[in-house]
Amino acid sequence: MEHIIHLSKDKKLKSLIDTQDPFVLLKRNKVYLHLCASILSQQLSTKVAKVLHTRFLALYKGKEPAPKQILETPATVFRSIGFSNAKASYVHNVCRFF
């Protein structure tokens, strides 16, 4: 709480802090998909990232895949739609966690 009081001394930050509830975290469904999308977009233009994400979902007929489905998809398939080896590995690691 002290950090909020300290940050509130800055006029611009104070206006932001006053409009937000910093202690509320929103629960997200399918966090693994958000993480996968984040991995896909790293170091890419937004246009390329969108294409890659569209291709990714197309592997699963446009539906959101379960972690198990993603894990069962070989890295070579991900590579064939434009993933780097690292991105394929990271996506598998995220799904392994879930």
C-alpha cells in the first residue's frame, strides 16, 4: 500500500491510480492460449503475428485447442506454418505446464 501512496505524489500517476483498483486481478479462462498468443507475437510485426495466430488456430479447425491437443501437435507441424523452433518449443512448454 505504501508504494501507491508514494506513486500518488505524481499527478499523472495519481489520476491513473484513482481510476484503477490495483488489488483486483481478473481471472482469465484459457490462460495457456493467451500465453501461446503472446509467444507467437514476440519479435514480430502485428500483421505477421496475426497471420501466425490464424494459421495456428486453423490447425485445430478454427477452434481453441486444449493443451493436450497442442502437445500432441508435432513441432514440425508448427514449423510448417511459420513457427521458429524456439516458438514451437515454448508453446509446448506452456501447454505441458497446464
